[in-house]
Amino acid sequence: MTGRRVARTRRRRVALRVTGRVLFWLLIAVLLVYLLFPFYWALVSALKTQTELIRTPATLWPENPVLANFRSVLGNDRFVRALGVSTLVASSVTLLSLLVGAVAGYALGKMRFQGRGASLYVILAMTMFPQIAVLAGLYAVIRLLGMPAVPSMILSYMLFTLPFTVWVLTSFFKGLPDSLLQAAQVDGATLLQAFRHVLLPLTAPALVTTGLLAFIQAWNEYLFALTFTVIDPPARTVPVAIALFTGEIARQEPFGEIMAAAVIVTIPLVLLVLIFQQRIVAGLTAGAVKG
Amino acid sequence: MRRTLSLIVMLVLAGAVAGAQTVVTVAAGAVGQELELTRAAAERYMKLHPDVTVNVLETPDLSDNRLGLYLQMFEAKSSDVDVFQIDVIWPGDLAEHFVDLYDYGARDVAKEHFPAIIENNTVDGRLIGVPWFTDAGLLYYRTDLLEKYGFSGPPTTWAELTDMAKTIQDGERAAGNPDFWGFVWQGNSYEGLTCDALEWVASYGGGSIVSPDGTITINNDKAIAAIDEAASWVGTISPNGVTSFGEEEARNMWQAGNAAFMRNWPYAYSLGNADDSVIKGKFDVNPLPAGPGGKPAATLGGWQLAVSKYSKNPAAAADVALFLASYDEQKIRAVEGSLNPTIMALYQDPDVLAAVPFFGSLYDVFTNAVARPSTATAPDYAAVSRAFYSAVHSVLTGQATAADAVAEIEADVEDITGFPTGQP
Amino acid sequence: MQDAPEAPTPPAALPLDGEGGGGRGRPKKNGVSRLMRLERRTAYLLLLPTFLVLAVIAAYPFGQVVYSSLTDAKFASSQPTSFVGLDNYRTLFAMTIRRLPPKLDESGAPVLVDGKVRYESAVSVLPRSPRRYRQVFQFGLLGHRYVLGAVSADFVRAVWDTVVFTVVAVALETILGMIIALTLSSEFRGRGAMRAAMLVPWAVITVVSARIWEWMLQPTRAGLFNALGSYLGLSEGRTDFFGNPTLQLPSMIMMDVWKTTPFMALLLLAGLATIPAEYAEAAKVDGAGPLRRFFRITLPLLTPTLAVALIFRTLDSLRVFDIFQVVLGNQRYSMASFAQDMLISRRDMGLSSAASVTIFVIIFVFALLYVRSMKVDT
């Protein structure tokens, strides 16, 4: 090719790359707006007064932002206590689910035995009934065992976090090459040692992912929490506390305060994800696979 | 020596008192001010009865959520809650779970309350709940707009209301407020629609769905005319979205100054007069209009206190309930919380009238309020109401004609209750 | 330019493929079968905690639901319960199709309104005893008009609505989730923050997010969508998103897709992270374009994760309850909100349980379909 044509091709390639980058960042911007806008709306609503909230047409930013809603929510010690309870319940559910789910996932993903397929379906079946159907039966079991509110919530939430954890971890364990396992066993490790030192670190991404999703799912649950904590106000979780937000007068709904609570509650969850998100894409450590 | 002795005596006494402590748990509303008032009342009771501890629990304010919660507890025959705050439409359906308050001394106080409510709360001769506070549907109207468009007073018939609403709506829209509508009310498919629709039907002389003696009266021309008229409002003087409106949605539009008339419960009165409200001082209330040849009708609302059959201390619980609903307690709630009392004498009490002047005009509304047929159709009122409001809703959304809908309601209620049909 | 290298055979990582991911066939010697027995015992031991949890929280409630679906139990009532067999199921699924005759005037000629024939109302045509059939919908066929009636018209409609909702919502979530996951798996500044932002919709409490969307979709200009719509001249600012039957499901789908796309995206992102980078590098070196790389390498390797994500999202969508109950209430039911309404307002525990068992069966069928079809793919 002549020098001019080379230059033109090079310019075209540069132009393509630049357009590519611009489009990429445009895509990021669109996605950010789509994901964050309703949350932005909640934040804005939390800063508005009750009068401005019902005004037409709706405004994108409050004329006179007020912190009254945030102040009232944070000053509500029932809500603050609920934050603590929710954290306790969600963390316990997540840890338990990961623990139980990891060992079950290892068995189902890497071992051969009778009833493997059936077990997977039975575990999946745990989440196939709608919540309202199992509520009455669960409530009866809880009362029979005399379980206080917090443990009963922790146990009940496993109903939907455990199958999910088991299936995802089974899939991940299965996807890990057997060569690793066999190599470790050749080196003299027992099954359990192989599990702890080889497989577990490699499944960190899967553990973090399911852990995050399970945590948030447990955090969000409302129906079971409401029923189990009606007689135990200190054990109420955040969704129940928010549902019990009311205005000063019956039937009034304090939308601004509910939005303030939503904002306050979401921020620690986002921080949690920020801390752990690197682990999600940690990927396979170089060298372990190539061996 | 003497000091140690008295200390020991005090400890022993305290131990005796603590050992004999009765705990009564009250499940009440979660509403800010209401809850505070209930807690204060509980404190007063505990001072008078030091051997009783009263716990006040909040439950969700939305009636349906509360009902679901209560039902779970009744299914489990739980004795965790002794006193329940129940809606005016629940005594019939939930009668089997509550004790007869007449067995616990309610006979003397019953005559102080509005007879309509006591009758509503009596199932098979048993007083299921003592009335606590009451509610009735009212017509809110903008005094400034009525004056601006030359109307002498609030409408007394639905036809008048329709005309006034149209005139004001057209005028306000022309003046530059495209979000203005004439009349807002509760049109969503829920119990609130039963309240509104019952008012239309009853004010036309079309009966109250099921008469107190157990006849299904809904299928008549007057009821059809009433529902037809309401359906004609949707999209003309009421926004299309009124079929999704509950109490709060209607109040939000009204309080933003975007409606000339509103049908709602008394709670919106003080909220409308809040300091930062756009309509402060520019509105008033009136009994709802009537249909042609009919009388104004307001649906009876309100809450009662009932004592659970599974309670471990029914006598103590009944005492707490009757205390909370007594004259003095209701007076405090009226003055401090603007909660409409159920004791008739309180509507002439000077302190109450000084604090809440418009209660005086409400007295007639409450004495003439229409009760929903919850007691007549017990224990299936929820299903009857559901049949009624879903059929009316389908007329409002244009999916059915009023004549068809009313026939459906009749057939449905017949299936549910087995009652005979008849005319109002 | 050479073809892109053959997509490597993806590891059979779907949980139910084959029989356990253990090593290749072991020679059958006495010592080895002892190993197999040890393996089996270890497996059972490892599964014990899971089944223990199952036994405590699932056995009784599930059994109770199935049992009460065969009775006429009333919720929170002292009415005696009797066994009724499959009666509740018959009530739920009893359907019939009747023809609607045209409305005739006195002379026997069909009544015409605006040139179209008017038909009798469905109430007059559908059977009333021993059970009432209600209209589900009307349709025209070969010049005649028919009405599909059902004893539980609300339930039949709920099943249809829920399935449609599920199919559309899951499809949208998957596509959107895939786009987000692919975007986030490439290197760029602020990637970590973006990943945190991605989870915000999932982190907002469900009932609260329903209220946020409700507020944004208000039928007046106090709601954002109507305000924007009228500002941009697209509408009058009076669109009733939740009252207009045509707009109800799309609004629900929009709300649900927003909330649950992060779930898909996060799972797919984690799945993408386990794909060794060498495969994509090799393909790039061989000159394959990004689209080709995606379909021949990335997607097949992602299938196991995708399958699990799809199963659970579909499962959750079929069980959808919160948003339907909070927003649509009694206007339109999902299968689960129908079951709840039966339980709380009609107190018909038998019917509600039968509806729940139906949900269970439908979900089970979907799960089976997924496993079968995904297996065929790999």
C-alpha cells in the first residue's frame, strides 16, 4: 500500500476506536440513568415537603429542599433499631445459607451418588410455593417450637435463599475442572482438605455473588417478618418498620418519610457491594488452571 | 435495722405485686398521634390499676393488612394479643373469635353510644366490640371557588354537584390550571369503593345492598341509575385515574388545590388546614348530596375494641377495653386528636366543640349514617363486599353496564349468602 | 482470515447433566467400590444440613398446603373441615365456551349499533347452577361470537396474566442483564462504582420500590411520567397507567424488570468471570469479530450460569406477589395475589391452597422445561 493509503486506514481505525469509545460511554450513561433514576426520584422526594410532593406538575428538584424527613426517620428509634435487627437477620441468613449451600453444592456438584438429581429438584421445590401459602403452616411450626422472632425469621428466609445458593454453587463446583481436585488428592489431601484449600478459594466469586444476592433478598422480606414480629416490636426488621410509618393522622401516608427511609436503608447495602464487588470478578487465579 | 426491715418488706411487696401482674396486650393502629394517645391512655389505666400492665402494639394501618395479620393469629388461636382494634365491618365476620362484652359489664355503657354502631357490633345478641371512634363520609367543597363562580351554597343533589363541578372545572382549566378536576373520590377496586358506592345507591333510595333483615335489594332501577351516574363522572368531572384512587390519592389532589369537590372521611379536614396547605381556610364540609327523591347518605366507618376469646385474662382485657372507650378517654381523643367520639353526649360537650367546631355539624351525619351490611351478611361480608366493589368497578372502567353489574352482584350475593332477593 | 477457533466444549456444568461431575469412569475393583461407598456416605453427610433445614421449615407447611387443598377448610374459623377431594381444583379450572347469540329486536332482526352487531350479554348465556360461570373473555370465530366462561374467572385470568408477565419480564431482564454484564466485564475507570450502582434497584426494598414507581406513574401530572409526557407533548398528562387494562401489565413488567435486572446482571457477571481469558484472546488473535466471539465462545460457556439464573428468575416471576398486591390490589391478580385474596377476604383456605399447588405445578413444569432444553443446547 502507498503511504497515503496507510495513513488513511490508520486514521479510519483511530476514528472507529474513538466512535467505539464514545458509544461505549454513552451506553454506560444510559444504563446509569436507567438503574439509578428511580432512586434519584426517591432521594428528591425525600427532600420535598408534603405540599410540594402533591403539586402538579411534578418537579425534578425540590424548590426548597428540607431535611425534615431524614431527621424524623433517623430520630425514630424504632427505625434505627430495625436497621440493627435487619443487619443481624440478613447476615445470619447469608452465612448460614452459604455454609449449608457450599457443602451441599460440593456434594451435588462433584460427587456421584444415588438420588442426586432428585435431591436437586427437592431442594428447588422449597421455593415453588407462594409465600402466603406457607405462612400459616410456618407460623404454626414457629409457635409449636416456641421460637422467638429473630431465629424464626432467619430459619424461614432460608426457604428461598438456600435453594438458590445450592444450585448456583453446585453449578460452579461442577464447572471447576476435576484436574484440580485430582491433583490435590494425588498430593495426599483428603476430600475435605481439597475442598477447603483448593475449591473454596476458587469459588470465591460464586460465594460473594450468591451471598450478596441472598443478603439483599433477606433484607427485603416483608410478609414473614410482619407476621412473626407483631407481638415483638423490638425484633421488627426494616421493611416492617417502614410499613408502620404513618403520618400523624389515620390513613395519611407520609411518602416523604418513606422515601427518606428507603434512601437511608439502601446506602449501606450499596457500600457493602462496593466493598465486595472486586471479589465477584476475581476470576481464576493464574496458574492453578494451567497446571 | 428498721431500714433494712422496711427494705425487705418493700421488696416482698414488690415481689408480690410483680408476681400478681396481669399483662394485657392491645393491638392498635400505628398512626402517630393516635398511637401516642392510646399509649397515654394505657398509662392512665396502669396508674389506676397498678397490678395490670398494658402493652400497646402497633399494627399496619391499612385495613386489609391488619385483617390478614389478625386472621393468622386467630388461625393459630394465639393468646398473645388480648384486645383488638377492629374495623366497623369486622364484627360480623370475626364474631366467633371474640367474647361477648355484655358478660363483662358493657350493658351499662352501651346506651351512651350511637345506637347504629352498637347494633352494628351486636351479632346474635352478643356485643362483639365496644365502639371506640367513628367515621362517616363527607362532602368537602371549596368555598372560594363556589363564591367565585356565583354558587350560593354547596350542592344538595348529585345533579347539582355534577353541574357545579363542570362549571368550576371548565373555568379553572380556562384560567390556566390544566390539572384541575371537578370531583375526586375513591374509585379503586377495594372496600373504599363499597363505601362510596353505597352512598350513591342509598342516597337514591336504592337500599343498602342487603337489608338488615336479610333480603338482597341491590337489583333495582334506582341503584342502576346511581351507579350509571357515577360512571358518567369518570373522565368528565373526575379524572380517568379515579378508578385507582384510594383516600390518600383523592386527598392529595384535593389538597394540592386541583379539585372543587371531594368525598372523603373527616381526617382530611385538619390536614387540609395545615400551615403549608394551599387550601388552608378555603374549604368546608357538608353532608353528601342526595339522589332525586332520596335522602343524603353517609357510610359509617370507624373502629371498635374487641376482646379475644383466646385471651388468658378476658376480664382484665374487657376492663381495659371499656376504659379506653369511656367518656373521659374519648373526650381526650376528640380534643387532642380530632377523633370522632362514639358517645353521643360528647357532641354537646363545650370543650370538644371548642377544640373541633365542625363536630357539631357532624352529629346529624353520624346519627343518620348508613351501615354496610356486614352484620346482616355475617360471616361472609368480605366476600359480599368484594362482589359489590368489583362489579361497580367494572362499570366505572366501562367494562360492563350498570344493569348487568347489578344483576351480577345479586347473583353473586345469592350464591354467597343464600338470601332471598327483593326490593329495598 | 481464519475461522475463529472451534468453541471449546463447555464443561458439562449444568447441575443435572450427567451423573455427578466426578472423575471419568473408575475401574471396578473392590477397593474402588469401597471408595464409591465412602463418597456416597460423605455426600449424604454433606447434604444432611440442607435436608434438616428442609424438614423443619418446609415439610409441615408444604404438607399442610397440599392437604388443605383437598378440603373445604375455612381460614381462622371454627367451621368443621371436611375432605372434598379434587373439588377445589374443579372449581379453579371449570371452564366452558358458549356461543353468544346476537341481540334481536322485536321483528327478530339483529340490532345494529354503528354498523356492528350487538350481542347478548354473557351473564344471560353462561350457566348459573349448580355453579356460576363468569366471563373470562369474548372472542370471535368464523363470524360467530363466543365467550369463555369459568367458575373462577379471576383465577384463569390471573394464570394467563402471570405467565405473560413472566415470559416478557424474564426475557427483558435477561437481555438487559447480559448487556450490563458484558459492559461491566470490560476494563474501564469507575468500573467498581458502576458495579455498585448496578445493584441499587435490587437493594431498594420491594414494597418501597413499588411505591416509588406508583408515585412516578400517578395518573395526574403530580406523577413524573405524566408530567414529562405532557411537557414533551406526548400525552395530555392524564395517562392512567394502573387503571387502563392495556397499560397494567406493561407497567408491572417495567417495574419488575427495573428491580430484578441486577440479579441477572450480577449472576451473569460472575459467570463471565469464570470464563478463562485465553479463549477470548485466542479468538481475537484469530480475527473473530466481537459478535462472533460472543455467540460462539462466550454464550455457550455462559449457558450453565444463564440456566440457573433463568430458572430462579422465572420461579420468582411466577410467584410474583408484592407489586401486584401493592399496586393493582383487586383490579388485577397474579396467581399469588389471587391465592392471598382467597385466603384473607374470602377465607377460603381450601381454594387458596389449591391455587398455591397449581402455582407449584406450573413452576415445576417450567423448571423441567428449562433443564431439558438447556441440556439439549450444551
